[in-house]
Amino acid sequence: MLTLSDDCRHALSVLAGSRNGHTESLMIVRGFGRVLLAELVLAGFVGAEIERMVVGSKAINVRRLRITQAGRKALSA
């Protein structure tokens, strides 16, 4: 069983507390680095998908991160 660092566990907890996940940008603003987030995605603990958002009159693409079942299981271990 993979042992999660405190930072990984904290990031998973933040995502687990959100029904729709968070954007990558918001997670970075909250202090989680891109490398950490990428590691969670590569491990299968977090899913990432691109979605289009409208900000003012401009449409932008953002990456939304959501905890997976594997992430929930790892968090509860």
C-alpha cells in the first residue's frame, strides 16, 4: 500500500470535501504544487478533465480536478 505524504493527504481531503472538485488554478492558489497534483493524477487518486468556462465575455479552458474512488480509498487507509 502506498503511503501518502501529508501534502498528498491534505490535497485529497480538499478535493473530497468538494462535490464538483476544484480547478487546478484554485488548488495551486491554495498552496498545492503542479508536481504534487500531477503525481496524484498519475497515481489514479485524482481525475483531471478540461472544461470550458465563461469569464465575463471570454471563454477559457480550465482543468478540473476531482478525487477518484481510489483516492477516497487511499485517504481512508
